[in-house]
Amino acid sequence: MNGKIKLTSLFFSLCVLVFFPVTGSGLFSGTQEDQKLDERVRSFLDSRRYSWRDMNVPESDGKVLYDIIIKNNYTKALEIGTSTGHSGIWIAWALSKTGGRLITIEIDERRYKEALANFEEAGLSDYIDARLADAHELVPDLKGPFDFVFCDADKGWYKNYLIAVLPKLEVGGCFTAHNVSNRRGRRQYGIGDFVEYLENLPNMETTYDDSSWSGISISYKRSEK
């Protein structure tokens, strides 16, 4: 009997491996559609790797945003400053795995249209609500709630964006901002007021990712106040 039980267990284990192959992380792989989307996004990003202009984030910063969303299973994202879509693609790619959606805002019509084309080519349009608008006006009117925010627009307005979004950011959510380095000598004009305000918020826990020249502030909301 023991021999039969062992053979049955071995057969069952082999069936599991055949029908549910595991990934390198030890988790079950995604569906065939998920894998096709991954291939499409990777192919698109590889083809554009050295051609992003218009103040888009570098690839390393896109990966930082992707990892934050995946790690925290965020689903309700806001991006302030689309440009032509590089950061939005990394954000939406992560959201495609968490079942989420991105609202992204761009004021320049040329960049907005180019971003739409890039989202479509990357296969991520279904995960993105792209809006052509002035973020100064639109962000305060957005209802939320959000659990992830990426700010990469006019630096002098970062503090205002944070003030407008913070009440709509869920506890446990994350507010990230581009071109914010912990090395004060490298901060762009207008960033100082934002950083000072951010670091004095008792309910926000802030660190900085300085792996790229630009730098990203990463702030988690630990409580409502």
C-alpha cells in the first residue's frame, strides 16, 4: 500500500508541474494572456530603450515605480505628468498584474497624443485613463481614493499637488515624486519647499531612491494625521 501511495503522490506532483509550472520566484506563472502582454511590453520597451525624450524617466526609475506597485499590490494609481508615456507604461504594466488602473494627466497635446500611441503599441491602453488637462485644475477635483501617486510635473507645484492628493491617499498608500534627491545640492529649483513640507508631515514616512541621477522620493502614508 505504501508503494502505491508514493506512486500516486509522485504522479500528482508531476501533474501539478505540467499544468501549473512555477516561476523562478516560486509562484505559479500567469495565464497565457498575461505572458503575451509581458512579451509585448518587454518588446516595446526594448525597442524604445534609447529613444525616450521629453523629460521621460530613465528605465531604472521606471523599474522602481513598478516594484513599489507590485510589492504593495496597489491598484488605484495617479500620475501627474505623463510626458510621452515611459513612466506610465511601467506603472500600468505593474497594475496589469494587480488588477489596477492608472489615471495619468498631461497638459501638452503633442506629448499626450504620443503617449496614447505608445500605450496602445505597448498593449496597456486598457489599464490607463489618460487625460489631456491642466493638473493644477484637475488634481484637486479628482475624487480618488488612490493608493499610489507618481508626481513628475512642474517642480514648483509639487507641494500643491501633495496637499491636494494627500487626503485622497489611502493609509498604506505611497506618494512618489521624480527629480527629488536626498543630496540637497542636486535638487532642482522649486523642490526644496516640497521636501521641507513633506519631511515635516508626521504621518508620512519618506525615503529617497538615489540610484539614478534624478532621484525619487518615496513616502508612505502611515496614518490619516
